Amino acid sequence: MHVLILGAGAGGGVPQWNSNSEACRRARAGKGPALMQSSLAISADGRQWVLLNASPDLRQQIAASPALHPKGDRRHSPIVSVVLTNGDVDHVAGLLTMREGHSFGIYATPAILETLQEDRIFRVLDRTRVEFNPIEPGTPFDPAGPGSSSSGLRVEAFEVPGKVALYLEGEGAGPMSDPPGATIGLRVSSEAEGGNSICYVPGCAAIDESVRRAVAGSDVLLFDGTLWRDDEMIRQGAGTKSGRRMGHVSMSGPEGSIARLAGTDTGRKVFVHINNTNPVLLSESDERAEAEKAGWEIGYDGMEIRL
Ligand code: MLT
Ligand code: MN
């Protein structure tokens, strides 16, 4: 299985258009990593590729990744489908980039498909070419494209604590509502290679026993690395919301991902969906050293994982 991190940044990326955080300043000066928004590409055979989330930076991400360039025909893309983990802008806006006549499948929970279907701008995806496929947590599926019998991959979704997308906060049960199917994690394995699997959880509000169980036994875990500490954006004057309010568990602290995922039986652990306020992006920071000492890698754009 080939895994390619297309964007290791959270919504806004690094640098974010209106942020002057230290990480953004360094990225602009070429002195620190620039990160596009949250997405990865995965393939069993290097020929058919499946996107896990489609970020607003997708056009640039494809341009930067030769494996995703058209091959052969004048109109072609090796991307056969997109699997979505929630309905956030940083995970769905890239679908609008994929509007130019290509046939592909979208796999998402009924809640997320409904959100896309209710939004008139997504009608730009020609439904005679783009298949909307509902997925159900706990039921494995093959994220094959239309007209193909198999992608060679097996995907299983699991529910994780989350929150409705920001733009849906005013509706229904309130800003922190977390209806079924709002946020999922994915476990992906290759049918051919027997057993190796990667778990992808770019958004997670809390790590309870069900999350720990769901990621146990994976060879690679790519996990929500939005913030180092819950009040980080408030302390840096970058916003008024805590991580909890945004539906993201922090890396640090007793309830944080480093502590709560320590001791789970996972191979490599890599943070993705990293916000531009997170001090782990600063190479010399104590926080970076602490995360690495705890066995975590800090994801970056273009990072490739083979398993
Ligand atoms: C998030 O991860 O919390 C969202 O991407 C926020 C947003 O929609 O900007
Ligand atoms: Mn996000």
C-alpha cells in the first residue's frame, strides 16, 4: 500500500492567509514547513488512487504529486474515489475542483452525503458521472470507482467523538451537536498484502475507549494534531475558541492524544491536520521534542509511507 500525505495542515493551512503566527511567518520566509490542508492519497497498486478527504488545496496537491497526474488519455485521472471523514470545509471543498467531467465515487456517511446534496454548489458534480455511496461504520467496503470492480483497498469506518461542521452549527441541536455519522475515522488495508493497515483520524474531539479500540493493531496511525493545548488559539490571540469547542482533542495534557494513545498497540504514530498555532511546527520547540520523545512523528506535505 502506498500512502501519500497531500496536506498535513488543518483548515487554513500554513501559512494561513490571515495568520501571522510564528509557524506562518517561518513558512512565508522559507524557514519552516508550509502545509496544505488536510488530505491524503492512498493506493494498493500505485495505479488507482483513493483520496481520503478533498481539501481546498487539491488542485495544487495533485500538481505536486506525479502519481496523481493524468496518464495516457487526454482526459484521465488516476483518482477513482474520495472517502470523507466529515463535512468540514477543509475536507470537502476540493470536490469542487473535481468538477470537470471525471467519473469517480464519493464515499461518506448518509449525514455527510445529505449535507453535500442539500448544498446547491455541489450540484456542479455531474451525477451521471459522480456516484454518491453511503457508508456505514463497521461495514467494510471497497472504495472502487464507477465501473471498476475493485480498488484493491478495503476501508472500514468507525465513529469518533466530533462535532457538526462549523457552517451547520446554527442548525438543529446546537453548536456542539454530534449526530451519528458527523465524524468518522477510517481503517484502510490492502486486500493483497494481508493484514497491514493504516488508521486515519484527522478530527477527533476526545479519546474514549472506543477510539482506543478502533485504532489498536494498526501499523500506522495518522491522528488529529490540530492543537498542542486546548486554549492555544485564545492564548495566541488567534481566535476565541478552545480545541474542545472546535471538536479537536489536544496533543498534551492527561486527556490529550499523546497520553491517551500511549500504550495502544499501534506501529508508527503520525500527527496530521496540524494547525498553524501548534508549536510542534517549530523545529526547536520543547513541544516538538516532547511529542517526538513520546514516539510521535510530525506529518508534512509529501510524506510517503509504504506498508
Ligand atoms: C476544523 O477542523 O475544526 C474545521 O476545519 C474548521 C473549519 O471549518 O474551518
Ligand atoms: Mn479541519
